Amino acid sequence: MCWSATADLVAGTAITAIGVACVARARSPRELPLAALPLVLGTHQIIESAVWRAGGGSGPATLAWAVVALPLLAVWVPVAVLLAAPPGARRRLAVPVAAGLGTAGFLAYALTRRTVTAEIRGHTVGYVIDLPYAAPLVVGYLVATVGALLLGGDRWVRLLGVTVAAGAGLCAALWRLEYVSTWCALAAVASVVLLLRGGPPAWVARRANGGNRPPG
């Protein structure tokens, strides 16, 4: 599709609504941060629609987008996966969590010292920030986010990790300058698989049972 302010707003609103449903279906307080991931990513797309309407630049919407995309998600994803993971999977998540905390701290500091600028490039948005040690930061970010999802010990979380990892490669190949924006959009769409954690929604179960109430 052609990305635009309208596309980001519509997609963001739909994904945010799915995020609300995920939170409502969370089975325990420990699962709430992971269940809220589509809510965060959907809101992120809505913020980007404001970047579009502002014509890019370095205004408040651009800074808000960068704060979510860079330090917030670097620490949110691994910590959320750790909290929701079964006991047997938690030890191996120590590396993604440590990578996320370190990467997020550096990125947060960089955002206080440097200006982020958004540039409208056809049907995509490119975000420009002069980060030192860019390569190690990218590695740390990927270990924190993709690594945590792949090691999460839940099939739906792993599926999200595989999808996001494939999306990272695709976006890097197709949109080098707009990589972060396009990858975040793909991750937002992919995050809807979290709605299926813990079984299908009630309306799916009813349909599978011929319109009857699901068992139990």
C-alpha cells in the first residue's frame, strides 16, 4: 500500500483497538506489558500520522516517534517477554534484557543531545539522527527486540519474532534510508498475532463450534 498520514492513522487505530483487546484478554498481570505491545505499536503509527501532517521536520511529533521507536521499544519488548515467559525460558532472556537496557540508555541519552529530523520521501518517512557507534547500537537493538521474541518460549511470541526478523531483512533491502519507519510499521501489523495467545477469541471459538457457546 502507499503509506500516508491517512494510512498510518487508519492502521494505527485498528492496531490500537486490537491492543486493547489483547490487554483485556491477558491471563495475568505479568502478561499485561506483552499484551499491550500492539497498543504501543498502534499508537506509534498514529504518532507518525502527525509527522506526515506536519510535513516532517524536527517537531514534537518527530521526537515522540523517535522516543517510542528507539529507547522505549528497546527495553519494553525484552522486559515484556521476560515477564510473560514460562519459568524455564526466563534465564535465557537475560542477554536480550541486558542488551535492551544498555541500548535504551544510550539511545535515550543521544536523543537528549541530538536532533531527530523526519523527511517525507515519496510514500515513506525517513528519520535522520547522527548516532555514534551506530553499528553496535543496531546489533544491541536487534538482540533486545528480535532476540527476546525468538527466545520467549511461546509459539505466538516466536512467530512474531520470526515475522519481525524477516521484516527487518526485507525493509533493510528495500528501504535503506527509511528502514526504521517501515520496519516499525511492519512490526505493528505483525503484532496482531498476540491476540491469539491463550486461544482464539470468543467469536472464533463460537464459529468453530457451529455457533454454540465454546466449551468451558
